[in-house]
Amino acid sequence: MNADRLIHSLERFKTTLPVLVDGISDDDARWKPPSGNWSILEIVCHLADEEREDFRTRIELTLQDPQQPWPPIDPEQAAVDRNYNESNLREAVRQFVSERRRSIEFLRSLKDADWSKVHVHPKFGPIQAGEVMAAWAAHDHLHVRQIAKRMFEMNQRDAAPYGTRYAGSWTA
């Protein structure tokens, strides 16, 4: 595993996310597609919470004591319980960036980390610290895709009665 490249990817995302959502109105940030999938605001709030409660915490626990249980998280329920869609987009982005800075500091402070340490997850089974690290970087890009899809769906919404097929297929 190239931890330095993954850390660099995580660090870049703290500047990518603010640019990606810059200029989105409050109404558009809260807009949910007919499918009921998360709004852009919910996605950003989720990213901020995951930064605080998921990846950094789980890597730290696994590296320190792989037998220690991970604190439970429920991202879907958190979106409801924490009223993500009533939050402020700019504040959620600020929280994410602040937490990501802390994460980068933590990751850079690790010296000779044993990424092969294994935590036994109740759902995924044995999972190595390196897998959590790889998933963390990939998680950012899954949500870039999700935000891009929401923007595409908003274009479709705003174009009605005209379609967007000339732009190409979303699945391409």
C-alpha cells in the first residue's frame, strides 16, 4: 500500500469538496431526487460525521488495539436523527474541512504504522487497518460521484419538459 499517496488523496479532497459545492443554493443543497436518495447537503453532513466518527477513529483503534470494539455508527439513521437536511451547507463544509485537517495531521503523525493489523468487524469479518485506509480514500470519490449525480438530476429537473439525453448517459 502506498500510504503517502492515499494521504495525499485525502488531503486534496479537503479542497475539492468546497469547490464542488460552491455556489449551490440552499434550496438546491436540500433538494432530494424522486428516488429519495440523499441531498447534496446530507452527503456533505455525512462526510463531516464520517471524518469524526468513522475512518480516523477506526484506524487509530485498529493500530493501537485491534481487539478493542469500534464504536457503532449508523450513517442512515444519523442523517435523520441529526436533521442533516436542515443544516447549513457552508457550515457542514467547514466542519468537514476542519476534521479532515485533523485527520491528515493524525495520519502524518503515524510512524511505521502496521497496516496489516486486523480488527474483526461484526459485518465484514477480519479487516486490516490498510483496508480501512484504502476505503477512506475511496469513500471520498464515491461521494464525489454521488454529488455529481445529484447535480445531473437537478439539471434534468430544471430542463423539463426537455430531456438531457444529448449530454450522454449517466451510466457511461
